[in-house]
Amino acid sequence: MAKIIDASAIDFAIYQKEQENFTRLKNANDLIEPLKDRLYSKEISDCTYLPWEDTKKNFQFRKGEVSLWSGQNGHGKSLMTSQVALSLLGQDQKVCVASFEMKPVVTLQRMARMWTGFNPHNQDFEDKNEIEKIARLYEIFGEWTDKRLYLYDQMGTADQNTVAGMVRYCAKVLGINHVFIDNLAKCVRGEDDFNGQKSFVDELTAIARDYSIHIHLVHHLRKPANEMAVPDKHDNKGSGSITDQVDNVLLVWRNKQKEDDVKASGEFSGMLDDPDHYLLCRKQRNYEGSEEGEPTVKLWFLRESQQYVYKKNAKPLYFCNYPHYETSVATFQAKAKQAVGTSRC
């Protein structure tokens, strides 16, 4: 089962201000062989990807980077990053999720719903036998996540030095590759604490670089005059240095205009084929491919599984491998049953 990192049981202070025993000065000529390796390699090494295969060529998560995930309240930032975390597990990564707004069991329930494709609150599962079927799938989900998914158990305001220590602990002791921090506002004194924001994000970028991990930082956008307006990276709350310091900026935007139009016009709405959400990449500092390095990803939302998919009427994604292919619930059940007693699907 996914492991809980108990804030009261571990002394993160010893990881807060570690001495840096790294050699900073490099002779340029010593880097020529690694440079040549990058030249001849057709595959981008040590990269992981978004859940949707079509985005693989124009966006990658690289080691040593920080990604900022921003959006308005209610636009799905935490839900989307939960799906990204599941996808990374399917790419054989070790992941820690630190949500300061949600209990670990609630975070896990959300991820299990995505993973199984089942909505446990659907009236089809009021019968005890049907509930037991989901419970068994949850057990298989637990086996799949065992020693690869960790949840940090702390809600409310968090001391930024403690959070930094926790991230170092994850990287150094647990060997975790990706850490999700949800969200920045819980780790600083307030929206106007610009120095605190700058200091904390600077610390995260240093940790990501020194330990070769990827850190995902969730953040809020300023409240717009019109909720239907497409956001921009400069709409992030707080200090402008946040956007400057991170390597990647990803904006989650919910298509409220479509929702309102469908509510008003039903099947006669002219927006039925429009995406439900957009994921807007507005910064990717170290992209080296030949595609558009700041893609706009169109997504449709599946309410039962709470998954985002890449095309209208697509089936839920199967996260046990990568690329994630679409699968029906029946197919997933069959494959999940085969996974009994294993740590992989």
C-alpha cells in the first residue's frame, strides 16, 4: 500500500540545511563526452512524460527541474496533478504527494478512483457484493503502489524549512523521483510575502538540481475579472519571481463557457465538441525538441473515473504501463485480477 510520511515521527531538521559536498567548478573539456552523448542520442534520456502519448514529443519532465502548476480555484489543478502522479508511477517512478489541503486517505481515494475507473459513489455500487469488487481492486491498487507512492501527512500551514527537509528526505532516503507540493500558499506567510515566496522556490530549485529529482509545485492564479478569460503565466499570485525561477509553467483551465452553454442549450449547444479543459504550457526552459515547446493540450473530462483524456468519447486510461492505452472497465478488471500477488499490473 502507499506509504504515509508522518511529519511527527521524522526529524526533518537534520535534512533542512545539509552541507553541500558537491564540486561546483567544471572543466569545460571534461563535459565534451556527455555533450557528444546528447548529440547522438535520439531519445531524450532520463525524461518522463504527461499521461497523454500525443504530448510526448513536445513536453518532458526532466530531472533537476521544478514545474509550477497554476489555475483558478475549482479548475482542477489538484485533480490533474493526481492523474500526472499516477502516470509517473506507470512510468516506473517513485512519487511523493504532499497535500496540505487534503487528508492522505482522500488523496489516495481520488487516485484509486482514477486507477480503477470506478466511481464508488455511483448507485450501481450500493450492493455489498459490488462494493467488495471495488474493495478488491483497491487492494490490487495498494500492491501496485507499494513502496513507490508516498503521502506526506500534514494539513494546514507548513513551515517551509520543514517542507524543504521533507523533500530532501524523500530524495536522499526514499529514492523518490517526483515530489508534488500542494500548494505554495500553505508554505509561506501570505500572498504578499514576496521574499518568503522567492526564498522557498529558490530552495526547491536548488534541491531539485542537487538531488536530480523533479518537484511539482501547485499554485493559485489571481482571481480574474472574468472566469472565462484564458489565463497567462503572469496571472500567478504573489511575486513575479516565482514564474522566473521555475523551469516549467503549466496552467490548468476549465472551459466554463462550454459548461454554461451546454446547461442552457443541452444537445443543441454549439460547443459540445469543444474540450472540457485545457492544459496550457507557457514555459519550458530546457526543451530541446523540434516541436512546439509550449503546447496547448486539449482535454475531455470523464466524470466516473475523474480522468482527463485526450479526445472526446475516449475510454479511461490504463496506468499500469506507458504509453497508457485506453481500456474498458471490463478489460481493466480482467487485467487487474491477473495482477493479484504482484506489484505491477
